[in-house]
Amino acid sequence: MVILFTIIHVIVCVFLVIVVLLQSGKAADLAGAFGGMGSQTVFGPRGSATVLSKATTIAAALFMLTSLTLSIMATRGGGTGSPTLFDKAGKKAAPAAAQKGPAQPTPVQSTPNGQTIPIQVTPSVGGKQLPTQTIPAPVIPDPNQKQKK
């Protein structure tokens, strides 16, 4: 469905560009720039609507309608059915975290700032969990804690 609306949207965009470019400007000469228009109306002389101006109005309305429809479909997940990169990452990571439960905090030892402490991480790539690794992590000072002198 999204593909159909996208195709219609592109066709309407191209049609709108062509129709706007085909129209002649109203009072686009030098006299029009200084207020020398043929009438006393605010926006210049207004004749009856031409076929091109009606086509422009219809194309603009269709453009807004297809834009709104595509926007709603994108935000509500009525897309093509194939998840994006962000959807895959979010859906794979959530069940893995739910199975293991909340992370248990490790007891904090008094380690001077600027040094490193070993931490254990279990990386996962493409939904597959890799073996647990121990890596050094730098100790960052806590801004809420008073520094000892």
C-alpha cells in the first residue's frame, strides 16, 4: 500500500512542477515591481481561473493529501512489512534483556579516579550472543560526590 501511495505521490509531484512552470507570471514586468499594476486590488488584476490554475490547485491538494497519508502510514507502522534497521535492533535487543532480568549492580570498590577497573560484558551481534568478555573500564569521577583532598 505504501508503494502505491509513493508512486502516486511522485506522479503528483512531477505534474505539480510541470503545471507551475507552465503558468505565466502575473505582472512580472518592471512596472509590477513598483506598484504599476493594472488595477487597484491588493494582489493585482484577477481574471477568471484558467485551466492551469485549476490544475495547480488540484495537484497541490493531492500533494498534501498523499504527503499526509504517507506520513500517517510511516508513523503507525503501516509500512511495507519489512522492518528497518532500527526496528531489527530494537526487537532483538528487547527480548534478550527481558530473559536475563534486570542487571545486577556490581559492588563499587574504592578505586582512584583515572584508573581502570575490569567489567564483564556479553556482546550480541545479529541476535547471536558472543562469549562474555572482561574489558577495562576507566573510572570517571562522580560529580555529586565530594572529592577527597
